[in-house]
Amino acid sequence: MIMNRRDFIKVVGLGAVTLYLSGCGAAAVDGGKKESEASAQSSVSEGKAMKIVLINSSPHSEAQSTSRYLAQRFVDGAKSAGHEIFIFDAAHEETHPCQGCDHCGMDGDCVFNDAIQTKLMPKMLEADLLVLVTPLYYYGMSAQLKIIVDRFYSRTTRLNGKKSMIMATAWNSADWTMEALKTHYETLVRYMSWQDVGQVWAIGCGTRAMVERSEFGDMAFKIGSAL
């Protein structure tokens, strides 16, 4: 059954809404089969202003990047709802990959006194919601985002129990395009005891023009504004 697009896209009430799209812009529901989705719960913040940390990881500019476009639409929505946003640019800050040295003991300073240690981690520790944003290149998160995720190790316990969200863009529009990344994210959510509050899987969006023409930007905005 095909639902009326306008009714289907609304984020309303205290429940959750899931939006399904095939490629960039064609809305459809096909027996529960998901080709791309976004979900959000409007009761997440319980009416209180939240502290949100958003991690951008695209190496491309604001004008070119597809994932940065989604990030900005989400930020616009979240700010309209009164939430406080800190944005970390993983692709252009000084970062280092985890060395597995256990200097931090899973709850201490990293051996690297870089931007993750001095800028990002303090904000993450006090945040209510962590938002991961990535382009999909070889069927996983970007290398820039993976560096950040691996460094979660230094504060594993103290980062437990937060709310989380992911947004990703990809050129490929096959229905399996985001499967590996989605599984990785959901495993991370389970391990960290996070509460997932939204996912945007923007398949078939290989250029800035393509993602701007799609409805994924509206999805990102609606999730942010409904928190």
C-alpha cells in the first residue's frame, strides 16, 4: 500500500516515525522493506534543552560535501528546538588513531594530546546526544570518523548511556549499500548502551546537487527539530 507522501513524512506526537525512501527522492513503502530510513522520537529531550555533539567526517568542503549538507540541516532543526550544538570537524582537526597502548586505562587521558583529547572529549563527556556523520566510501564509515570512534576507548565507561544518531550519504543506491555501516553502528550502540534516536541513510546521493534535491535533508531537519 502506498501512503500519502505528505501524511507519511510528518514527525508528530510522542511516538517514533520512520521514513522510507528508494534512492534520492522517491518515497515508497514496500511490505516493510527498507532501502533507506530515518527515524526520530519527539520525546527524546523531554522538553529540555540538550547538549549535542555532532562529528563531521567528510574531507570535502561545506559547499561540496553531501554528508555536511545533512549535518547542517540537522543542526538547523536542533537549534530551532533550542538545543545546544558543538560541531567537531574530524577531517580537518589534528587527530591520531588509537595505538592500543592502554595508557588511558579506558578512563583517562590519551597518550596523544591532540584535538580529540583537548577539544572533542570534554564536550562528549558532558553531551546528552552524540551525532555521527559520514560519507560512505568502501561500505563503512570514513577513516576520519573511525579514528574518533576508536578513541572512545579512552573514556568507554563514561561515554556509556548517552543518546546517539547517525547520518550517512552514498553514491550507490542498491538496497544493501548501507548494511555493513548500519550493522557497525548498531553494534556500537549496543556495546556503549546508547539510545539510538535517529538514522538517515542517504543512498543514491553521490553529489551535492543530488542530495539537495532529495528529501534526506528534510528528514535530518525534522529529526533535529523533533528532539
